[in-house]
Amino acid sequence: MADELAIQVEDLTVAYDEAAVLWDVDVEVPKGALMAIVGPNGAGKTTLIRSILGLTKPAAGRISIDGRPSSEAKRLLGYVPQRGTVDWDFPTTVLDVVIMGRYGALGWLRRPGKRERDLALEALGKVGMQDFGSRHISELSGGQQQRVFLARALVQDSTVYLMDEPFQGVDAATEKAIVELLRGFKAQGKTVVCVHHDLQTVEEYFDQVLLLNVRRIDSGPVSEVFHPDNLRLTYGGRLAFSRREPMRVPD
């Protein structure tokens, strides 16, 4: 079974100032899956992503990537952070941001060259940003910024991609571009895990889901896990859930 998993999280606990943000979490992500991480604010979704990336140190637990300890498999991981965590006033161009996605493969001692530039331009073309390479990143709209992140993810050529709220605050065209990118990754046998907030699109965009609220509520195929009883356990209180009508999630 382990050789069929892209990510395996076992008994993961993370605490800040002695307050548990994640508690004894177990998650298995099959290879080639598109998995959504769903839960209320403060549920530990971003913390889980950061723990898998090795950016947050857990108090307990183990994380494996493709059967190896996560510390030995960082080059297998690609990352798309939340837009709100990035300093968009940093003096750099769109093309430079995308080329940064190649640093993991190059190593810090090698400078990017023509091949890296060509790959970055090709990736920008795939997300409809081919004419923006020389623009300063501060000049971009929210949707354009997210497309730049997608292009950077493409040039990383990773096996597993971790994305934190990639659909948040984007226009319809960018949302469509993200969905096409995710499906393209899946077609190539890559694995994608996304923190996701729109319950209405979980069934359309993903095949696996993790329901999280500090503890793991449930995880597995969307068809088996994503149902009203589990969502009420995840969000608490009453939850109006219909595949034909809007869903109301309590604050």
C-alpha cells in the first residue's frame, strides 16, 4: 500500500504556544490524486501544507513523500502559496518569478540560463501570460498574479504539488485555467493537494477530500466522504447541503 501513496501523514501534531493547531492527524494521499483540504478557518489547513513542505516543525508524527521521509524528498514537491503571503512590491519581473521555480532543480550554485528562460516563457504561454514577462509583479491583477504562480509550478516539474487556496479571489477565466492545470497534472500521473474553501466545487474539481478541523474528521474519495453528516461534523452546527442548491456554512 505504501508504494501507492504520494503522501503519508501519521500521528501529526503541531502546536503553537502550547495550543494544538493539528492533533494526531493521519492522512493518506494516493498517487495521481487531486485532493482538497476542506475545513473552517483555524482548522489547520495551511499548517498541514507547511508541515508537509518542512516549513513548520511538528511536535510529533511522521510524514513520508513517495515512501521516503519528507526531509529526503523535498525536490519532489512543488508549492503554490496563498497570494496574500507574498510581497508583491518586491522589485522583480513576472519572468524572474517563474524562473525561480527552477532553483530547486538547479541548486543555489548554478545560475539560470537560456533553458530556464525558455521553460519559463513556455509556462507563461500555457497560462495566458506570455505577454507579461517583463512586467513588474506589482502591476498585475489578482488573477494574473495567480497565473504567474501556476506558471512557476509548471516549471518546477514536481511529482507532488501543494497549493494553498489557489482559487481564492480569482476571476472565472483564471479559475478555469487552474482547473485545466490540475487536470493536466493528473493526466501526467502527478499528485495535487489543495487547500480549498468553495464547497460547491469540491465534487467537480477533486476526486479525494480531507475534512479537517484540528483533527482529521474523514478523508478518502469524494464520493464516499463528502456528505452532509461529515460536513456538519467538520463545520459544527447546522449545514444546508444540496448538490442543486447553495450550501450555507456557519461562520
